[in-house]
Amino acid sequence: MHLPPLDTFKMERPALSQNNFRLNYDYEKKEKNALETFKERNLDGFKLSKWAKQTLPVLDWVPKYDWKVDGPCDLIAGITVGIMHIPQGLGYALLANVPPVVGIYMAFFPMIPYFFLGTSRHNSMGTFAVICLLVGKSVSSYAMNPLYTHEVLKEVNGTMTNVQEMYTDLEIGTAVTFYCAVWQLVLYSLRLGVVCTLLSDALVSSFITGAGVHIFTSQIKEIVGVKVAKFKGPFYMLYIYKDMFEKIWDSTPETRTTMYVALIISAISIGLLVLTAVVIRPWLEKYTKVPFPAELILVVAGVYASVNLQLPENYGTRDIGDIPTGLPGPQVPHIELFSILIVDSFVTAIVAYAVSMSMALILAEGEDYEVDPNQELLALGVGNLVNSFFSCVTYGASLSRSMVLRGVGGRTQFTGLIASFLIVIILLWIADFFEPLPRVSVCNTLFD
């Protein structure tokens, strides 16, 4: 390579020292402020702080909370949603084939971990019809089934002996919930929250619509006041309707009386709910955001009618039954049922996450926040883990409660915390008030 001679290069500026360069070109070394210096010296601490905010979103949004503006809105929304939890919890628990009080428990226990871990500000977590229906399918298959038993230490003739007992409804329900939590936490550890994007809106909507048909079929026997046998396998819904119509046709005078009373209660309940949805709520929206509590009025009226008219004694109607006062103590779920619950729990876990995540994304549109899919998996997983130890079943976001929560102006996850405190007051002092409630009355609230 041929280079030109050195005498052809010419420099047009004088040589500058470092000090002259700084003076001539106004260059000063940028000094780091105290915060940047602190960050450099404590880099690991800041990384830990960032990880903590990602894992516990409450650390990020609570310091920015405006108590004067957001506080009153969350208080009103929390009380409104807490009132809705009562009839829906009782009714959805019947779908899961577990004691009705379980539905009220689910308005409290999972809300505590979701408050700290959840990223959706408008999802109302707790009982949801589709999820309870899936849990109820597992409960009806394996609970009180002589093929599935476990050893229990009992006193027989004065000596402690191991006896074989069948699993109860609640034991199967909590076992399903435990493995739902395991599946969701595994998906979170693998960062598979993106799985929700594989489920289209059409798929989720069609699934919920199909579940609505199953829900109606499972509750129709309560509406007409007859007892129907349990059926499994293909076309089982057709067998349910066939058995129901046969029993109506062959009913005795006493059974017909029960049917007439159940149909009257159903007509009044559905009429009130339709009137509220079509007339009362649209009219009230002109004056206030607080919705008309038709479900709560229906429940209170049902209790009053059952007690004063003595419906079970005089007409043979079925009531809700025992609702113990207070909170349940922790109990270890039956984890030995993994082999028979692996498929059912996986399907329930995926559906609970897909429905909750879809609802969270819809409600977050137009709002100044984002929903983290993986963080929602963690929140659901930890919440279901807590549920499985405190006599609850799998939980998720309720469509109706979430829409009401946003409609009345709820701003943050404080709404769920306020609702859960309201539920605690009910459980500690007035839970037994709902025991005389006719089952047919609370079943009709599911179709609101």
C-alpha cells in the first residue's frame, strides 16, 4: 500500500493541553449526583428493590395512592362488591357441590394474597360460576365414592382404630384447589403466562356460553322443586331433563305443592332481577353510580319468607342449611389424590387463569396501568394455595362483580380488601342469619 509523504499532512489548529482543551471548548466533566453515586455503590440493593416491586406490585402502587381521591371511590366500590359476594358466594358454592358457607369464605381468604400480588385493579376475585362448575364435576365424581377411601383414626369400642372412610365433598374440592395452585405456580416458574394469548376471545366466550347451559341445567331442579338423580357420561344433560319431567309427571300431591311454591319463589326472584336489570338500574344510573342491591334484597326477603311462612315445614322446600359463625381453621388438603385429579385440576387451573386474565385485559383498556400475565399466575397460584388450606375451592375473577366494580368507580385493589373485611364482619356475627334461606331463591341469583 503506497502512502503519501508526511509533508503533505497539515494541521490547522494549535496543539492543546488537557487544561486548554477544557477552557477553549467549555468542557467540564459531569459530576454524578448523590442518587447516582448511591445506586452505583448499592447496585445489588436496587436490583433487589426492582425484583421486589415486580413480585409484590403492592410496593409499587401503594406509595402513589391518593387517599383523598381514590379512597372514597374504593370504599364505595368495596362495600358494593362485598354485598354482591353474599348471594353469589352461596349460590356458586352449590355449583361446586360444597357447603354454601365455602362461597363466603372465598370472598376473604384469597383476597389477601391477591391484594399483595395481583396486578389487575378492577378484577373482583372470588367465586365464579364456570370455575365452580368444573370443581363441582370433580366433587360429584370422587366424593362419597366407595372406590376412593382414606384411613381415619377413630375411637371404636373404646380403642383408637384406623377405619376406611370416603372423601367428603369439601375434601375433594380442596384437593382440586391445591393441585390447581401447583399447576399455576409451575406455569409461573416457567414464565408461561403468555399461554393466555393462545386462547382467542371467541374460544373463551363460547366456553362461557356452554358453561351457562350446564349451569342452568344443574340448577333447574331447584327452580321446579324436584330431586333429580345424578348422571355422568355423554348426553347426561338429556338424562337430567328426562328424569326431571318423569318425576314431575308422576309427582304426588305433596310433591306438587313443593313444586308450586318453588315455582312461585323462582318467578318472583327472576322477575325482581329482570326488573332491576331493565328498569331500576338504568334509572338509578342517572343519579348515582351505586347499583341497586337486588340480590341482597332477594336474599333478605327469602330469609324473612322462609322463617315467617315456615316453608320447609309446611311446603317441603329445601333451605341453605348450616352456616357456622366464625372463620375456619387451617387443614392440610389430601395431596394423595394427585393421580385421579391431575387432569381435572389442570383444566380448572387453565380455565380459571384464562377467564381471569381475559377479564383483566378488558378492564385495563383505557386505564393507566398494565396487567402482567406471569404475575397474575403467581397471584392466582398463591391464592389457591391459601384456599386449599382454609376450606375453600378454586377462585377466579367474576364477570358480573368486576363490571360492577369498575362501573361504581373502583380504582385499586383496595376494593377487594374492603370487601373482604365486610365479609369477615358477616362471618363473625351474622352468618347464621342466612341459614333459613331457600335454595331456590339463591339459585336464581346465578342468572342475574
